[in-house]
Amino acid sequence: LHASVKSLLERLADKDFVVCQRRGAAHLFSATVARETFVARQLQLLADSNFGGSLTPLLITLVDNVKLSRGDREAIRGIIEKID
């Protein structure tokens, strides 16, 4: 397990998603990218590889196939209203 975690963290560091600070024998890994930024990048990659780069069909697919709570639906409506 240790080797798998170390390998994953090294790959993330190679992609500049984390930085490693060595403190004696310990290694302290910290994120370099905010969660929202990372998620946005991943969603764009998903849209690029599956929806010709368009986020609209990706979002429609998510909304059509995921059971949304009332709060989620209200949050989506609020976001859409801010766009207009």
C-alpha cells in the first residue's frame, strides 16, 4: 500500500498537482491546485474526450441521469439565473 500511495503522489507531483517538502525522513505533500480548479480541469477533459469539447451535453447528461435533491435543483437554477 505504501508503494502505491508513494507512486500516486509522485505522479501527481510530476503533473504539478502537489508539491513535496522533505522534513527529515518525513515527506509533506501539499496540493498546488484548488479543488474547484482541479474538478473544472477534469470536467473539461471529460467533455473534450466524450462530447467534442462542449460542456453543455456533459451537463445535460449529468442532470438527466442523476437524481437531484431539491436543494441541488435550486442551486442549479440559481447558477443559471446568474448567467442570464
